Amino acid sequence: MFDNLKLGFIGFGNMGQAIATGLINQGAIQSNQIFACAKNWDKLCKNTQEKQINPCKSAKEVVDNVDMVIIAVKPYMIEEVITPIKKELQEKIVISIAANFPFAKYEQILLPNTHHLSTIPNTPVAIGEGIFICENTHSLSDEELDLFTKLLSTISIVQFVETKQLSIGGTVAGCGPAFASMFIEALADAGVMHGLARPVAYKLASQMIVGTGKLQLATNNHPGAMKDAVCSPSGTTIVGVATLERKGFRSAVIDAIDAIENK
């Protein structure tokens, strides 16, 4: 689909691998179009060999071989990693996936006129069902932005937000999978407690999450209305809903997000 694009990863941890896996599996690019480097060479070779991606000894080697560079290291490492390759990055499309590292911070490190965009993706990009939260403030050209959006739309919803919303958007989309996984596990545990085999319980709980999310996106119905549609008068579902309310289900979720944002 993007036959002429060469994509590089500086850092190839869980998120970098998830993006690469999603792009390859969705047929957006071929594995030989991807180059990656990481601190641990042996681990990098293992991870890239599994996907037939090109391993590189250095960040400079990655940048020299690609058109678009994804900065996928921890935020505290960014300045150290970027400083030696600032000149090379000036000629590339630079995409950051580091949390809490918006456009203004990169402007302090990168050379003037470097084209860059800060984003926060989530792990479901690996199966083409992810989210890329993107900062409205960026320095990509219209053509570069169009390329980025089309490429990442193959594995995610690409959602642009104001700088002040980048953190909360990333928290909802990026931390949410952990909360959803806890809910799947809890729902499956309840199913097992009442006789379901665990694999069946996981399958039912996970598909319920997938289907409900897709239904909301397809219809744009208010989640409260979707909940009401399942709750019959004096029925079974409303008993469960009332119990969750009494146990503080919604307030616990809100408190968890609030704790992250105030960390």
C-alpha cells in the first residue's frame, strides 16, 4: 500500500513492535521496509528476526535508511538519543510516541525547521484496532501529515487534540487497555465461578468488549442509552448495574484516571 515508504524505529519496545506488527499484518508496508535500533542488540535481533525487520546498530543507521522516523524511547532518554542525530533528523518526518513530550519540548532539542509530530498510541494497533492521539501543534507539511494520517489509519483511529488535551487523551486511550483487561479478567472470573470453562469465559468477555465498542462507534449512541437498551424493567441486567453503582464502579474508573493525570 505504501510501497515507497521506509519506516524507522528508534527504540523497539512493546509499543514500537505493536505498531510494526499492525502495519505489516494490515498490509500497509512490508517488513523489509522497516528499520529499527534498540539499546540491547541481542534482544533487538531476536525481535526483528521474528518479523523479518532490518536491525540497525545505531540510531544514525536507522535515520539514514528511512523517510519517517518513530521516536519510541522512554521520555527521559529522548534528548540523549536525539542530540547526536539532530542534523540527520532535519531531513526526515519525525513522529514521537513518547508520553508527556509535546511539540514544545522537541522544539528545544531538534534543529530549526525539523518536521515533527507528537503522538500517544495504544497497544491494540498491533491488530489494526488502535488509537493514535496526536497533537494539533506540529511542523509537518500538508503532504507529510496526509501520509502520516493515511499510514496510521490502517491500524488505528487517528485523533488530533489540543496540546493541553494530549495527556488526558493518551491516558484514556493508552492506559484504558489495562483497565479493560482487568474488567475482562474479572468478568471471566465470575463466569468461571458459575461454571464456564476459563477459555470460554475469556472469549465471551473479550468479544463483548469488542462488539460493544464497535457498536458505539458505528451508531454514535450515548453509552448511557446503550446501557438502558440492555436493562429491562425488573430484569437481570439492571440488578447487576445497580450493584456496580453501589460498589462505586464508575467513580473508581474516574478516580483511576484522575490519579494518573495528577501523578
